[in-house]
Amino acid sequence: MEWRDLPLTECLRGGEAEMLQFAVDRARRQFAWKTGGLTASQLRQQHSPSTMTLAGLVKHMSFVEAGFTARAAQQPIGTPWDVRDWVANDNWGWESAVTDDPQELYALWYGIVERSRATWAELAVDLDVEIDEGDPDWITSRRRILIDLLEEYLKHTGHADVLREAVDGLRGNDPG
């Protein structure tokens, strides 16, 4: 798959849920464009002083997408994230990504995005649903989680933009 395979329906006059989903879809396409089509060595390349890699970003956003969506749906996160000891190593996704096969890494992210889009299509009918995870000081809503997901994509697409330009000179805001 590549960025062109990600759905993007133009949304000029939609309601809040449609506009937020459009914004997340657009950010996903930008992220896919900035991180896509690279070799293993390009994905693993570090640029001092940071240890961040494009591979790490892809795996991190796979985790973020899966985690935020599971949280909004009040479901368990699922594999491969549910078998990790996050207290012992919260950098596992970033670190393990540099040894992952690029095709498996891309398949992981694209697969999670596909499932996440389907789940959000159902969840977005009511963004006011409160999500209570047992901490009375941290009750949130689906709306807040969707906005947080968008924020994560925007932040990390910015990282990918800088890293990708250093790898092969690719520049720009939108893929087409």
C-alpha cells in the first residue's frame, strides 16, 4: 500500500465529526507520504542529535492509532501491543522498529489505520460519549481522543517531514 490507497473524501460542509475525520484522514495521508516507499536503511537512518527514525515513527503511530481507537471504543488494544511490558520498556516500539522488515512495518500501520477508520466511523455518531478509565481526575470524551489522535499525527508528520528531507530530499506539505 501507499498514501494514494488511503481514503480521503473532500469535506467542505460536513458536521463536526465529518470534519474531524477528514482532518485525521488528511494527516494520515501526509504521514504515509512522508514515511512511505523507503528502503530498510532509509527507514533506520538516524540524524544526530536525535535517535528518532522514520521506522520508529511508523511503529509509534501504529501504537498511537491502535491505542487511541481502543480507548475511545473502550476495548483492549490488541496485538502486538498487549503482550509488552510498557513499564519495563516504554521505548519498545521505537527501538524494535529498526529491525522490522519495511513491508511488515508498513503493513502493520496500514492495517491498523484501516481498522481504526472503520471503528471511528461507528464511534463518531456520538463524540460526547465519556470515557472513564477509573481515574476520577481523568474522564474524557471520544471527541477529545479524536482530537488527540489528530494532534499526534500533526506532530509526528512534522518530525517525518524533517527526517524524510534529510534522507532523500522529499519536501512539501501534501502528496499531490
